[in-house]
Amino acid sequence: MMYVLEQAGAMAAQLQISEGAIFPLTKRIKDEGYVATYLREAKKGPPRKQFSIADRGRTTLQAVEAEWRNLSKGTNIILEG
């Protein structure tokens, strides 16, 4: 399990964007009810904020994945002729 700062660094590297761009995005998806946050005690230092996907986020993710599969399938049909 990664803490938020570790996740932000990993996401920024994967998406090739700055870490600073991740935090407004995480606030937005939290405010819109896609994820929930909670504090977890750390072995050292202050409690750390962690995220878990909420029901709304899971439902939305499933819908987006289905759309992506359909788009991908259609694209492959066109590319393969």
C-alpha cells in the first residue's frame, strides 16, 4: 500500500505530468464522491491520508472500462480491415 505522496509520484511519472497536477485532481474526485479518504497511523510521523474507491467510483470505473473495450474493439476492426 502506498501513501498519497508515493501514489502521486507514481501517477505523475506514468502520466508524464507534474506531481502538483495530481493534488487538484484527487481533491476533485473526492469532492465528487468517487473516492473516500481516511487517515491511517504511520510507523513514523503523523497519520497519513489514504484513499479508497467509493461505490460511485467503482460504478463509474466499470462504465468507462466498458466504453474503452467497445472503442478498442471498433478501432481494431478498422485497423485490421
